[in-house]
Amino acid sequence: MSEQHNEALHFAQNWQQQLGDAFSKLEDLCRYLQLPIDTLPISTTASLDFALRVPLSFAACMEKGNPDDPLLKQVLPIQDELTVYPGFNNDPVGDLKAAAQPGVLHKYYGRVLLINTGSCAINCRYCFRRNFPYQELQLSKQSEQAAIDYIRQDTSLSEVILSGGDPLLLNDARIAKLFNQLNAIEHIKRIRIHSRLPIVLPARITNELIEIFKHSAKQIIMVVHCNHANEINERVINAFSLLKNNDITLFNQSVLLKGVNDSADSLCHLSEQLFEHGVIPYYLHLLDKAAGTGHFEVPETQALALIKEVKARLPGYLVPKLVKEVAGEKSKQLVF
């Protein structure tokens, strides 16, 4: 049976089946990408510390035979993750101090973030929550009502952010229940969803999920996470269209990553591709200093030079805000 036929069968499956088939072994991913595993700087120790997980939807966007593929670099566990970098730690953005109760982070005025799950469809090696104690602080079925009560009692809140992990890994029934609970809170105006699934597992954007969103009494904003234009393929474009055509506002946030998107050409192309398909470039984050991610860091001076070049080449509405998150501050810090 041909590889193309196997892929066609895979993409005919529902999103849960596709998620279950995600690459979890280095050997399988390297075989698919036609890369000799012994030629790569892979670390099995790093993969034990933070497991490999890559859906075929995302791997299919990689260039086979290219060890420097920018998408591969985002997911491949390598020896550099074991290097200790000064200033890098397990809680780089102060999430733990912002935990009002299990599942609830309250950092900024007027909005609250729910840690809906500790699971993701893909394990990005630069993840700022790769060391987060999800077992203690994610929103469980048992703590969900307490979180809703917290939101109901604080009338200064106008927006609830669903995060994780990835909140779209919740099944439709749990998402519908959560939306119904939030819809009943009068002072909440918006529900914001932070998700990488429209990029890495676009099959998750189903008609059934859209129906849940359509019945929401609140405005829905979805902030997707795309770092490189090569992540956008026909399946991703279809997911964008389904969301956009149902009045869901789409923004994108990226992380500036060494060897992945640290060039003006890459950043400009990403903004152009996003906007062409209805997604507004929103944030370009400097790397959060999570332990194990130091090899991805782009110095702030270089980042400033890059974003200034992007600004010189693109109209203002295509230039994302260059920001960094500083633990304890009351908002993201604008770098440019």
C-alpha cells in the first residue's frame, strides 16, 4: 500500500483517531521523514523528560530528507535541551503565583485564564509550560464548579481565556457544558480560546464544534499559534474558513525561535499567509525562559532589528506586536 494511500486513509479518520495515531517514537518520525536517526542530534533523555508527540497533519508539512526543516526543529528532542542556561527555570512567566485556585490563573485585570487540560496534540520543544504541574493545577471535573463560581463572583471580569495544554482537546460535551456555564454569567462579554489545534490537528474543527460556538451568547475569539508559513496547508486553511465564516475572530500568536523563524523573510511570509486566510497577526513573543528551551532564544536586540525590518516591508496591520512576558507585571510588555 502506498504512503499516499495510507495518508488519505489517516485523514479520513475523525480527529480523535488522528490524535491517537500521532508520532510518539523518534524512529517512526525519522522513518516517515526519510532521515537517518543516527545523523541527528537527538536525545532520548530529553524525550523521556518531555515526550515526543507530533500529529501526522503537522509532520506532513515538513520537507522530507531535510534535518533543518523549521517545523521539525520545533518538535525534535535534541541534546541542547539538557544544557542549563542562566535565568531559565520551571516557571518563567509566574503562572504558579497567579494561580487563584486549581485551574484558574488570574494575572491581569478584567480577564481570567482557565487551565482546562494538561494535554496538547503536539509537544513543542520550546513550550513555556513544559514543566507546569498540571496534576495539581489543571481544571478537573471536580474543580470546575469552583472555577465557575470564582468567575461569577468577580464582576470585574469581562473575558475568560480557555488555555491548557490545549482546550480544544476537551470533548464536545465538556466544551458545551463549559460554554453554557460561562454564557450564564452576565458580566462575561467574551470567551477567548488559545489553541494550536487548528494548525496541527485541523480535523478538530468540526461542524459539531462550530454548532457549540454558534449557540454562544458571548463573543468568541480564537488565538491560534502558528510560527512558520509552512505550517499552513489546505486542511489548515479549511479550518480557518470554517471558523471565520461562523463569526469567530481569528488572531495568531507566534514565538520567535532561533533557526525556525528568525528572519524577516520568514516573518513577512507568515503574516502574509495568515492574513490571506483571515487570521490577524497579533503577537510575536520573545521566548519565555523555560528550562530546556535556551537553544531557541533570539536576543532581544536581534528581535528588535528583525521586527523593524518587517515593519519596513509590510503594512502596519500585518506587523505583530513584539512582546515579552515578565512574571509579576500587569500585562504583556511591549518590546516594539
